Amino acid sequence: MPMAMTPFRLCSLVLFLSCALVAESKFMVYKTGQSVVPGKLNVHLVPHTHNDVGWRKTVDQYYVGSNYTADEGCVENILDSLIPALLADKNRRFIYVEQAFFQRWWRDQSKIVQNIVKQLVSSGQLEFINGGMCMHDEAATNYIDMIDQTTLGHRFIKDEFGVTPRIGWQIDPFGHSAVQAYLLGAEVGFDSLFFWRIDYQDVAKRKKEKSLEVVWQGSKSFGSSAQDDINLFDYNVQERVNDFVSAAISQANITRTNHIMWTMGMDFMYQYATTWFRQMDKLIHYVNQDGRVNALYSTPSIYTDAKYAANESWPLKTDDFFPYANTLNTYWTGYFTSRPALKGYIRMLSGYHLAARQLEFFKGRSKTGPKTDTLADALAIAQHHDAVTGTEQQHVADDYAKRLSIGYKEAEELVATSLACMVESASKTGCRNPATKFQQCPLMNISYCPPSEIDLSRGKNLVVVVYNSLGWKRDDVIRIPVINGNVTVKDPSGKEIESQLLPIANASLGIRSFSTMAYLGKSPSVAPKYWLAFSASVPPLGFSTYIVLGAKSSASASVRQTFYRSERSQNKTIEVGPGNLKLNYSGNEGKLTNYANSRNSIKAYLEQSYSFYSANDGTEPFISPTDGTEVFQPSGAYIFRPNGTHPIKSEGQVSFTVLRGSLLDEVHHRINSWIYQITRLYRDKEHAEVEFTVGSIPIDDMIGKEVVTRITTTMKSNKTFYTDSNGRDFIKRIRDYRSDWDLEVNQPVAGNYYPINLGIYTKDNRTEMSVLVDRPVGGSSIADGQLELMLHRRLVTEDDKGVREGLDETVCVVDKCEGLTIQGKYYLRIDPLGEGAKWRRSYGQEIYSPLLLAFSEQDGDNWANSHLPSFSGMDPSYMLPDNVAMITLQELDEGKVLLRLAHLYEIGEDKDLSVMASVELKKVFPEKKIIKITEMSLSANQEKAEMEKKRLVWKVEGSAEKKSRVLRGGPVHPEKLVVELAPMEIRTFVINFSYKQVHH
């Protein structure tokens, strides 16, 4: 468990001293070499700069300093001026965080400068802390992306400097997650974690109790705060010193031990580093000359060691620090949903990146051909706390999307080449120049897939290779758009299989036409008529090949039934679903009324609806309880401040259409002119899939709108619900309640919103209802038995949190601009009490890692003669256990392989699967011989054993007698090569192989 600490900011002090001491002799030598003085109050001054990897400017603009009117930051200047400033005085210290900037600067430096920097790092004058490519967000990020971006930074630092960061530094994200504490803290070898933003009510209580610094246990499976800048007003040196001492004593009174820490810096500070350090030299000199307190140049590492040496016992913190409010009516819960299209794109490419790295491993990493590196870099930057959050300016969001698109295009080429190599391996032609050309369809969600929209009536066949990046065999329904219904489908053995046609809705074709023109600059020449659906069965880490052929007769068509609201059909109930799960709709309104599963006898009243919160425009002020100022707080990219809720009622005559078939049923529902919904029930699945299309949200009335969907039951959930932490642990939430303090409720909706990356569920004494999501969203349970997701938001005001731009996303085609339309999915299931975790965990993996489709054309019927019809990277008789996922399989540059295995369940989460699991590596890699396996830290920058030896073990108040042993998997036997994983454990290995066969 890492220590969680408070970095108090003291930026203004330096600036005022520069005025106070302007008449000082420029040749005066200041004494700056003070170290820690026992028995005295030690004030650790930590020079730092906070460099956003995009916000008001793009990452490139921040680096070179362009677009000065948007923001003043220039990181290149900061790093250029920092080195001579540190060389001028060996006592000066500096910490640096964002590796996306530092690595770029490093590549531009001469060997002479690089050697100087290495000496500064070696001496401790320059210290890398946190060490990821960016300071990632903690609400809208998936744990795999958090690990990946941290690994990119940590491995660079280890390779270039031979050091491993030991301090977490999350001073700007808007609330803090449990996963950050235990996974991206303790498991990467951090001894402490510093952060800034926690709820103002929490801060007030912690100051009184001296509990601003705590030991944070983020996961039950494994056994800080803010203050305003201190302002000083006069110009006399002695008064400056008096105020410094007074402020130090004031902070000492609310913290423990005789050590306090002040951060000396802000956003993009130290562009003129010598000036900054000169003022701090003066400050340290005069404060220590006064003698009442001891001021010193320090770093979070020095401060952490001083705190540890005090041998103090610390309060225990569990769970997380969400939601965050910095004052009354100012809950930072809007960004959980802001820019949902960008959030969806990042999540989609995250799963694609995982699959692409696997295929890169199977083919063999190329020195000259396409790689996954560009996509990895783009995804890393996108985890920044003003990127995936949706809190950046529009041109910056466009830049993130552009970087992701460039990375995708290269990875797409790598995937196509790798699959071609793999399918051709049966012909023994090798992998240098595969003849098969595969195409993919990243815009399949808007029914745009040129490779599948070909005319099959003249003897051409469509080859569909389906790749499964999960470690389990997988059965799923594939849907692809086709222009003609006269088709049939054959499986890998050549056998004709069941398929189903579903007519494509006019609403979908409208989005297809508009979006392809907007994003590709062209209108499609043909329009598909149908979705062709068929069942695919795919081995673990492998592919299966399906052939779509032209046929004289049509494939099995869905039966279309259209119902209208009328008095005559008032008593009619419409039942939908070809399998165990049935949904009932009322005939007169088309409303969902009941959920029934014949397998487990679950029957429940169920209703689903849409509403919007009108956004508060901030015209009516309130008085802040933290500083007594008058505050005007509107909703914005960061802040959710609703001003009433409004049900969205259907406009005019309501129609809903039911499409019935052997594989799946669909219910199409036009909610109003800007919301369209399709609910799918699959024969072999026991959940409902809801695809929503929302937009353009109308704002002609100049009122911002935040659109939600609500799922309502009669469950007696007693204010309690559960949301995931970055896709890992589920955390118990209680409406209008905080476990750490007595909550004063001032925002009953926004103050109960939490980030959701995987899902949300609620339960009573009989059943549990779960909803899983396809991207980060905000959600809650505002009423018992009800779950709520915020799907989209469009606002007309800015929330005064710095971005200087309203959240009004628009898309333009020629001269027509309209508000952004988004399409997404969520998934719903009701289980008997205690049985929902199996679906949440297993299907959650399938949402994150959808089947990857690649298409090729074929003349004639000879594909099977020259191509491998199916493949598994594992032993044919083996799959990963149901409770384990492979979250990383990556060939490293030096020919080694990085492997991460994750246990998916918490302790006590499931009666069968919350147990120790075992993975047989010999069967995971049957074609390769493992000659060496080394267990690493989570970020793969140090051996696990070395990390454990160095780790500081903090004492917890009142826990001496109660210390429980944390369950962990044992060492990997070098011959048996079996990896054990305890609940929630992630284990990271670097593996050296020798190959039993040629590795192309």
C-alpha cells in the first residue's frame, strides 16, 4: 500500500520575493546547501513544472511554444533553461514528470548534453517521478491503458538512465481512483503517491484530524488533498520570512511529524529556470538565517524518506476519492461523459492495440515494416487528464483523434500483413511478401464497410477472417453489411451454416451517408441493404475463416413487424427474444415492461427511458464555504450542475419495429427526432444489447442538455450500487453518503455521479441488475431500483475551469454544421443474487476485446486448398482459466517478450472464480521453448524481487494485531512453468524464447 500525501502549493511566494529583493546585490552568494535538521520544522521546497500533454494547445504547440494566444507554455524552453540552472548550484533540485515531452527533447540533444543530464539524474538533482508518458486521468481510463502508458515511460527511463521512479505524482487529475493507489502505485514500486484534488468537505475534516497523509489500501483483494496558494503581500525581507514561518507552522499544525512539503511551481513554469531558482536561493538563505524553521531544496523522494524515518503510524484510507467537488455546487462529474465520441474511439483503439500487438508477436516484429509503436504512443498521450476526459479545446481533441487515426492506419497494415502471413503458413511460402490482401472496416459501427459491400453474384466470394484476442474459445454473432440478400455462409470446414438478414434502418443509412462525407470526404457509391448475421466460433488467440458466397436464393430473412400506438392494441403485449431471455413491450406505447429468463426463472418488471438535465447557466451566484467568495458556477466540460430534469417523450405517432430471426431479434424504436434505439436479443446470449444513437442535441433554446438513459426496476436497493474502478475492482456506493466524512448534500444528482469504465450494478436480497458500457461514462442510482447512465452532453456555457471553451461539439459537411451525433452501446442483464459477476467479468472482456474482422476477395472456391482455415496460438487442447485474461503479449525490441496475466475477480466476488488460478505457459506457447522467465514490476522496469526488497512498509494506526496476509501467487517453477494468480493479481514477465520452428 503506498503512502498518499499532500503537495501544498507555494507558488505565489516565489513571485513576491522577486519583487522584495530586487535591490539585492547580484553578486551575493546564497547558502542553499541545507539538509534535514532533526528536531526542527523542516520545510521541503520542491521545484517542479506541470506540463499538460495537450489542453488549450496541442502537444506539439505546447512543446515548441506556438499558438501563444491560446496559452503561454513552451516545454522546450523549460528543459533548455533547466539544465544550466541546475549546473549553477549543486544544491538545487528539480522533478520532472511527463515523458512524452522529455523523450522528444532528449532525442534532440547532443551526446554532450545527454551525458550532463545523466550526471544530474545520477546525483539526484534531477529526478523523474511518476514517469509515465503523461499524468493520466483516473476516472475515464481503463487499467490496461494506464499500465501501458506508464510502462512506455518507465522502460525509457530505465534504458537511458538506469533508474526506476519511486514516487507517484498525480497532482492535477480531478479525483483519484482505487486502482491508481494499489495498481499504479504499489505494483509499480512507488513508495508514496502525491495528489492535490479531493473533496472540499473531506479536506476540512482531514485538516482537523491531521489525516491529510494516509496509508491507502485501494483494493480489498490486496491487503491526500489541496490547499490554496499562500499569498504574501509586503516587500520587506523580514516580513517575507515571518510570513513563511507562519505559513509553515500553520501547515505543521494540520500534518504529522516535523516535515512539511511545498511544491514550487505551476503549469508550464520554469521557462526561465535561472530566475526561478535565484529567487528560491534567496528564500532558503534568509529563512535559514532567521533560524526558526529549516528550509531546503528537496524532492518528494527525500520528503517520503524523512516521513518514513519518523516511524509514525498513519490513518488507513480505503476505496477512492470520487466524486470531487472543490466547493459548494461544483462537482467535477461532467467530464465522466464529456466528448463521448472521443472516449469511444480511444476505448475501441485500446482493444485493437491489444490484438495488434498479439499479431505482431505471431508474425515477428519487423525492423522496417509497420509496427504498433505509433498507435501505442498516440494511446499513451490520449490517457492524459485533459484528453480522454474531454476537457480540452476542440482543436486539441481533433489533434488527439488525428494522432490515433495515424497510429491506427499503421497498426491496421501490420494486422493485415500478420493475418496474411498466418493464413498462408499452410502453403509454406513464408512471410516476407504474403499474397493475400486483407482490408478492415473501422467504420462498421455506421454500417460502412466497402470490403463486404461487393457484388457476389458473379462468382466472387468474400473471405472473412475472424480473430479472437481473448485467451478463451469464443462464440459470437458476426454482423456485416451486404448489398444483396442472395448469400450463404460457410464455416472453416466448408460446411454451410445458419445466417440471417436484417434490413438496415433508414436512420443508420442517414448517419452513414453524413459521416462518411464528414470524415472521409466522399459519399459511398453503393448503399448496403442488409446486415448479414452469422455465428462464429473462434479459438483462443486465434482465428477462424468464414466464406460468404453468392446464392440463387436469399439467406434467412428476418420477419419484420411494425407496431403503432393505438387505442385498439392497448392490451396487447409483444414478447421479443429467440432464446432464454425474453423482453415484453406494451402494445399501446411500445414501452419495455418486463424481463424474463426461462433458464434461471428470473422475472422482473423493467422499464427504460430517456431524459435530459437542463444545464445550469451559472447566472445565480452562491457563496463558497471554502473562502467566502461569490461563485457563478455553470455546467461545463468538467462540471455537472443540473438545473432540473426533463423526461424525453416520443413525438407524434410512435412506431417501433420488431425484426425476428433464428439468431437474434431486434427492436427498433424512434424515441424522438434525435434519439434512435435498437435493442438486440441473441438466441445464445442472456443479456440485452442496447445500441443508442443520440444527436444532434438541440440547443436552439440556448439551454445546454445532458442526456441520460434510466433503467428502472422494483428492486429494493437501499440507496446502494456499485461502480468499477478503471475496469478492475467494483466499489460500493451509497447515495448521499461518504464513508470518510458526514456528507453535506448540496447537489443530490451531480454529487452522486461516479465514473464507469466497465459497468454499474445494483442488487436487493433476491437479484442483481448489471449494466456494462462500451466506453467511459458517468452514472449513478438516483432512485432505488434504478440505474442511470449519462450518454451525451452539449452545453452553451463554459464552466470557468480553465479550458476557455464551451462543450459544443459540431460536425460540418460543406456548408452545413450540426451538433455531434454519437452512437454507442450498453448491455443489460439481471441475475440471481451472487451470480452476476461471472457475466460482468467475462462479457466485460468481450466488450473490451471485440472480435477483429479482416476481409479479402476470392475468385472460385480454392481458398481452403492454399490457406489455413483456422489457427490458435495456444495448444489446441488448452484455454486460459475463466478467471484469467492475457492483457499484454508484446514482442520487445531486443527480441524478448512482455507477458501480463490478470486475475479478473476480487476476493469474495464469485463463489467459483474468486480463487487461485493457474496458467500453464508451456501450453500458452506450444511452438516455443521458454529458456528464461523473469518476473517484473507492473511497468516492467525492474525485477519484482528487487522492487519488493526496496519497498517501504508503512505502519497503519491500530493495525498491529490485525495484519492479514495478502494472497499472492507463488514463484514460477523454471521447469513446470505454471503461473499462479490470486484474486485481482496481475503478474508481469519478460520471457526469452528459443523457437522450435522458424519464426518468420
